[in-house]
Amino acid sequence: MSKNHNKRLINKVALITGAGSGIGRATSLRYAKEGARIIVVDMNIETAEETVKIIKNEINGEAVAIECDISIRETVKSMVKQAYSQFSRIDILFNNAGIGTLSYGELVNISEITWDKVMNVNLRGNWLVSKFVAKRMKKQDLIGELRGKIINNASLLGKKPTSPVGVYSITKASLIAMTRIFAQELAPYKITVNAICPGFMLTGIFMNDERAINEMIRFWGKPILLERTGTAEDVANVMFFLASDDSNYLTGQSISCDGGCTIV
Ligand SMILES: NC(=O)c1ccc[n+]([C@@H]2O[C@H](COP(=O)([O-])OP(=O)(O)OC[C@H]3O[C@@H](n4cnc5c(N)ncnc54)[C@H](O)[C@@H]3O)[C@@H](O)[C@H]2O)c1
């Protein structure tokens, strides 16, 4: 994929959740390099503001930070209201925020607290953001052939649910299902909905720690065909395609970015 940033997202507004770290930050920077204006959403406002600072100082781009815990309905509602009042439209929504490491354990052993926490962020939270954004996106003007694009961050574990990350896998498999349902419901409004399914990327979800990711790969038990763990930038490259006009005829799809993990 081209590294020449030809500003192919110029005049687009992208709202990215979990954008204070890892894949969310890398995608925010990539979109900003392509000319998009970025709404950086995270429950951690300090890291969200750091992302904004990088966009402004290193890319000369435009970005704002909004604090929001996506698992809380009222904060999601007011975050979306604030985003629309500042930018008046959202062209690209990347539902990226998610949690993982909390959820280790066999399903028969995990507590209801763990189940609820992971479900509330990874599934309910992403649904809430889509719900409040889509209500407004449906009423936006068409630009070209679409009103907007929604992309959900699922996982290879959504395609191949694996113990002992069972509850996490269930949320991600459900996100793939939710992607297809929203794609059906929003197609008449010219809104596409797709998912990205990253493999093993060294990010905050693994505490940026090689040992933590290697333990997870051991649970997975199969090789990474391309013989390396992934990076947040590997995902950001595919996310650029999913946000660009080149993917306008794609909806309801779950695109793997996993070095070949899911085909063995
Ligand atoms: N890293 C991987 O290997 C991998 C693989 C597949 C899928 N994913 C998915 O990628 C997404 C991003 O994770 P990452 O790997 O960049 O990890 P990360 O921990 O570096 O980033 C996650 C970000 O989400 C934010 N966040 C967490 N809960 C939130 C909430 N309730 N409300 C708002 N923000 C919240 C965190 O503050 C953090 O900034 C997650 O959905 C994760 O499940 C990651």
C-alpha cells in the first residue's frame, strides 16, 4: 500500500474511539496524514490529548479530543452531540475502543463482573456509538455516492473463538454479526459498515509487552504465516483502504489483517 500520503481523505471527518493508544492512535495519525480532520475519543483524556498534540505538531493536521467512556450511554450521547456540533458531519466512524486482558479464563470460571465489563465495552459500547452516530449520519448530505462509513474493530478471535479468551472472542464474534446487521439496515441510507479483524499486534492491549503477546500466541497454538507479530501501523494501512473511496462497494465484510493466522 502506498506510503505517499496524497491527502485522499481531504475534507473528511473521522471519529475514532480508543484513539489515545495503539491501533486507534496509529489510524488517527494515518487519516490525519491523508488530510482528514480527527475527533479523538478515549476514556483516557490525557492520552487522547497526546494524540491530538502529535497530529497538530508533527502532521500539521486538525484534531480535537473528547473524553468518553463508550460503555456509558449518557457520555456516548453527549460525545456524539459535541462531535456533530463542532464538525456538523462524520464521514468515517471507527469503533475501535476495546478491552481484552481482563477476560482471561475459562467460561465456567470467569465472574459475572468480568463478563459484564467486557460485554459492556466491546459490544454494548460499540453498539451505542454506532446507534447515536448512525441516527445523525443517515440525515447527512451525500458526498459522492455515500453518506458515511462505519468500521468496527473486531479480531481474528471473532473469526476463530479461542479459550481462554472466550468472553473476548464472543464479543468480537458478535461485533462481526453486528457489522452485518448494521450493513443491512444502513445500506438504504448509503452508509457502509465493515469490520477489521486484526491478528496479534503489539499494543497497549498486551501492555506493549512481547511476553504477553507471546503467551497469547501460545494459546492460539498455530503459526503466524508471515512470521512476525503485527503493528498498529499494519492495521492503520488497511484502515486507510476501508476509509477511502476505493472501498465504496464493500459492505458487511470482515477483513482480516493477521499475517495469515486465520487460514491455517
Ligand atoms: N492488539 C491486538 O492484537 C488486537 C487484535 C485484535 C483486535 N484488537 C482490537 O483493537 C482495538 C484497539 O486495541 P489496541 O490493541 O490498540 O489496544 P490499546 O489498549 O493500545 O488501545 C485501546 C484504547 O481504547 C481505550 N478504551 C478502553 N476502554 C474504553 C472505553 N470504555 N471507552 C473509551 N475508550 C476506551 C483505551 O483507553 C485505549 O486508549 C480493541 O478493540 C482490540 O480488541 C486488538
